[in-house]
Amino acid sequence: MISGGASRDPVLRAQVARAWALLLPRSDEVADAISDRLFEEDVEGYERLTPELRVEVRQSTRVHLRRGLEVLAEEDVAGGATVELWRETGRTRARQGVPMELVLNAYTMGSRVLWQALIETAADTAISETVLIEAGQAVWAALDVQYAVMIDGYREESRRLRRRDLQRQQSTLDALVAGRGGDPEFGAEVRTVLGLGVDAAIACVVALYDGALDEPLTAADDQLARLGVTSFWHVRTGVYFGLLAGPVLREPALVELFSSHARGRVGVAASPDGLAGFATAFQLATRAAETLPRGERRVVSVSDRLPEVLLAGSPEVLPLLRSQTLDPLLAQPEHHRRTLLRTLAAVLRHDGSAKHAAEELYCHRNTVIYRTKQIEQLTGCTLTDPRDKLMLELALMTVEPDPGRAEET
């Protein structure tokens, strides 16, 4: 467990080495005492470990102590392999999920028990106080070196494991987007990698990069965690998306939650079918985000953008829809065209009420009535006919965002 120091006095150094050599025959005994103390003093920590791991810890302690005593007794024939042993122990404990605190405590405990064993041996032998002091200084000075080597190995392996876990998560998310959520065999993989069951409540959030390098959606992990929502995030072909699992996954709540985090176009969609429907939720959330104008910072749900999503999903319908409704109106001179579009949008918004449309447009009611007749003559549609109204509302969605909100004089 330890590495020896070297006194500048060769005589004293030899005496220290002989003192440590006296413990070599008791190496396993001292190592087992260290293991017993570890298990007793941190019951809760070691109870989480499997019986097999406890056996491995005991065996590892024997190997470490034996190697450490050989170094102290200057009988080490392994050279740099001792340092690699500490490093590999750090890697191994990280893979096993043993908290670093337990590993560091084991090294400290081992040095303390070993030092106590040397003191007990000194009582029965002719080890001088000077030799004991020198041996103790070597033990505690070398503990810092062991810490550094072991921690380096532990952190190195932890980083590798995090990268591996992230890659597995991202591969799993890619597979879910590809539609494998309904595959029972893949469901077992999802449980292993993401910790989610096939019946988990699921939603998808999609943010479009739009060619920018900045993140289109800032992190909301703290808010999600407070709500008990687990989230996994990934970037795929210019789209930043997240899988959300847990309570409070209704679309309006998600829109409100992410609104303060939006730095671009963001769409959300719930998955009523859980993991099996995640691919559909991803597609719908993406299409909802794509219905927003480029450059807009806004979060929308697919439920609130269903007409726009339907139109976006059927681009071949748009020319036909416009030809049967707005094309004659769109052919008018710019100022007249915009005036009629604003009037049409206001009238449709107020369910045909010329009075309320006039109040919105800051003009007289008769002006609205006059413009409405012009619109009907140009488009061939009747604003009192439900089907014509629906066609005009859909056509307006393809022209420009909310043309009726501008002030009219």
C-alpha cells in the first residue's frame, strides 16, 4: 500500500529496510487486519458492495501490502510495476463503482495499521526510536504519492466510463429516433442505458440550430430535476433534442418551462405511446419548430401548431391552396395587398365581426365591410361560409406570420 522513502544516511536506510522486512512474514495477517477494520468502520459503504467485491478487496489488500513491504524492505523486484498497481487499482475501483472516498480511506487505514504493526514489532525487537521515526516519516510522506497515482487512475477511468456511457446514451437516442422504441429486445437496452421502462411517460424537445454555432436552447436541468423529470440530450443533423421522462410532461407545461431557455426555434411534443412513440414525437416536435420563422426565439407545442404542421408536411398542397384563395389578392399592389391581408386576418380572428375587426385595425366599421367585399370579389370566397373561412385561414398561414397585428390607419 505504500512506497518507501530513502534516508540520506545509508546505515540508517539499511536499518529501516531491515525493520520493515520483519513484517514480511506477517504480510497477509496485517492485510486481513486492514480489511477487517475497513469493513467495520464503514459498514454502510461496504454493505453496498457485493460479496464478490468484498473478497476481491481483501485479496487486493494482501497484494498491495506485500508489494509495499517489499518496497520498504528494499526487496522490490517489480520496479515501476508497483506504481502501475496503484494506478490500476484506481481504474478498477472506478469501474466497480466504489466511491473514491472509500478507496482513499483504505490507503490511509492501511498505512495506519501497518505503522502500528511496526511499533508492535519494535517492542519485541531491537528497533531503535530513530529507525521508527525514519520509517514513520517514509510511510506518511509516501502516502501522498500513492494518493496522487491512485486518484489519477481513478479519474482517468471515470472519464473513460463517462465517455462510454455518453456514447451509449447517444446511440440509444439515435435508435429511438429511428423508430426502435417499440422493439421489445431494444426495450431491455433502454432500461440498461437510460433506466427507463417501456411504459414511462415520455416527451421530446427539439431545438433547431438554423446554421448558428450558439446553443438554440440553454440548459434547464435544475428545473427539470426539481420536477422529478429525467432528461437525455443529443445533437443529430443540425437538431438539438432531448428525451424527457417523468411527471408534468404535458405540452403546455413544457412550453412554459422552456420558454425562458429558448435561443432559437423550439418545438415540444408528448409521446402518448411512451418509448414506442418517441420517433413520432421527435418528428412532430421538429415540424412544430420548423413552422416558426427563422431567427425567432420561441417555444411551441405541436398541438398548438397542428394546422401549420399539416401544411408544412404537405408542401405540394400549398400552390393549389393559394390558387383557390389568395392568389388574386396577392397580385394586388403592395400597399393594397397588405391592407387587405391585415383586414382579412382581423375579420377571421373576430369570427366575421366587422365591428371588432375595425377596433383592432383602428378604422371605421364601414371601411372593414367595404374591404371585406373586395376580398370576397378577388378570392371568390365567402367569409360567412365555414369551408371558405377554413381555406382562407390555412392560406394566410402560408403567407406571412400574423399579418393582421400591424396598426392600420
